[in-house]
Amino acid sequence: MKTITLALLSSLAFLVGCNTLKETRLNLASGNYEYAIRTSVENLRKSRTKKKSIEYILILEDSYAKAVERDTRTIERLKRESSGEALEETYNTYQGLNNRQEYIRPLLPLHEPDTGREAQFAMVDYDEALFDSKSNLSEHLYKHAASLLRNGDKMDARIAYENFNYLENINPNYKDSSALMSDAHYRGTDFVFIHMDNHTDHIIPKELESDLLQIDTYKMNKLWTVYHNTQVENTDYDYELIVTFRDIQISPEQIYEKEIIKTKKIKAGFTYELDQTGNVKKDSAGNDIKSDKYITIRSKIQEFTQSKSTRIVAEAEYRSYQNKQVITSIPIVGEYNFFHHYCTHNGDRRALDDHYRGLLGKALVSFPSNEQMIYDTGENLKHRLKEIIAANQF
């Protein structure tokens, strides 16, 4: 059985190897040179002396030459163009040429196992071409982004930011691109002033107002949207978000009482079983036969429930900061319920289950103040406000 298994595994490995080689040839034939190069390199890293190594060496040699020839033609074509896209493609193509030869360089020299022929791979110094293409692209990106920034349009500023960001990635600290990128980000950002209005007869706790407007805790500031809960000097706000409290409903403090009777059968000793003549029955070993004796115990429970609830009706309204025109208005409702349970009992404690035993250790507590109830209701409001801010990015 072991011999059969080993033979089967060997056959599978052979078939997988054949399929990989066939797939690599197909990719070469279809012009997918990068795949053919990658697969050949991976196989040659494992072994350069196996029977199939010569196949992968020939594929690698052919696909590498064709990929270089294709990229060289692309660069010649791009040199006749002057667009930013052409400059970017030229730079990326030179990078691809350089990266490709560095990818295979650790394998070199490669010799065919049977003939000893050394495979030929043209290695070119692309440093100067890379430098020139990067310089040309950098200058184009810089000028284009700077021109967009001068337009004063918010969307143009965002495009300028993306250009400067790309420039920083390929050519860090190019001229004053870092400073201009920061400027583009500022100019492209929508600033929203968030504040609260109270149109109710109740006082809003300062802590709740602070929590609701502490926008940093919501982690909602995005790349192009920044919220301020206090007005920052020299900031041109685009929008304002007003959280208006319309109504606060607070229920009376109430205590509900409920009477519950609990009964339970418990074992309370034993009795002897008697026969028809009144004598104690015996088992086969001569021992007295006994029966468990049960009694029913009872306890009367007075369960008390303290309750108080709050409901806040509010509204989140986005407005244009300049003309105060309403953009959207979203209702917000928050609710909070306070409950406290405790009980007393009269009777046998053993009749109580774990739930009521736990309540016996509790007693009447002070009701939370109206201010505390309003604050606790704020947790609902914060969650809803977070959803609204997440759904209204500019």
C-alpha cells in the first residue's frame, strides 16, 4: 500500500510539473511575458539541474528578450508624445525594465544543463534614463498641481493634492512640493462647525454637550472633511451642523409593587413502610424499609420595581455656513430607562429561587436626577449622531 501511495504522489507531482511548464509556454506564446518570467524564475530557484530546467531557461531567455523589446518600443513611441500620461508611462516603463533585470540577476549566469551554453540576458544601466524620466515627470506634476492650486477651486485643490502626494512618493522633497501639498489639502478640505441648540425647558448638562460635540471621539474626521466644535480663528467654514434639542420628556419616579407566592416541596426526613398488620416492612436483607417524607414550604414575596425614563427628541441639521441655507435635516431620538428591582419576603426562605434571593440583598435606592437621566440618554444620541456624520461626508 505504501509503495502504491508513493507512486501515486510521484505521478501527481509529475503531472503538476507538466501542467506548470505547459502553462508557462502558453503565457509566453500569448505575450504574458511577466508571468512566464516569474514562473521560470521560481522553478529555477528550486533547481537548475533538473531535466526541465533547460525548458525554463529557454522560456526565461525568450520571454525576457521579448519583454525588453516590447518596452523599448513603448518608450520610443512615448518619446513622440508630450502629455503627462506619457511622461508617467515612460517613467514606469523604465522602472519595469530595471526591476525586471534586477529580478533575474541573482540567477545569473544560467547554463543549459546538457550543452553548457550560457543563456543571454541583456543588462542595461537605466540609472540615467530613470533619473531623466523621473525629473521630467516630477516637473510636470509640480507645474500641473501648482496651476490647479492657483485656480482657487476646492475640487481642483483636491486633484492638486493627489498630484503633490504622488510627486512626494516618487521624488520626496521636490522643490516646495511638501508645503504646497499641505496647502492643497487645506484648500480642498470642507470645514464643518458643529454646535448645539437647546429649544427645550430643561437644562442640558455641560458634560453631555461636551460629549456630543467631541467629534474626535467619533473618529469621523476624514481626508476632506474636518469638524470643529469651537470656531477656529481664520478658518473659512463651509458648513455647520446644528444639533437642536426639540423636546425632553422625563417620566415621573414610580415604584411598582407585585406580590408573588412561591412554594416548593422539600425532603423532611422519612417514614417507615408498614404492612397490612401495622408492622414495619423488611427488605430481603432484613432491613426496615423507609420512604422519604416531603413537605411543602411557602414564602410570600413583595417585589418592588423602581422606574424612570427619558426620551429626547432632537434634530441634526446641515446648513451652508455662508447663507445658512438648509441642506438636510435628520431627526434624532434617544431613550433611556432606569429600572431597579428589590424584594422582601415572609415565610420560608428555602422556597425562593436564585433570582429572588439575589433581590433580597437589595433595597430602595435614590432615583437618578433629571440631569443624570438626560446625560444617560445622550449615549443613544451619540450613536445616532455618529451614523449621521458617517453618512454625510462632503
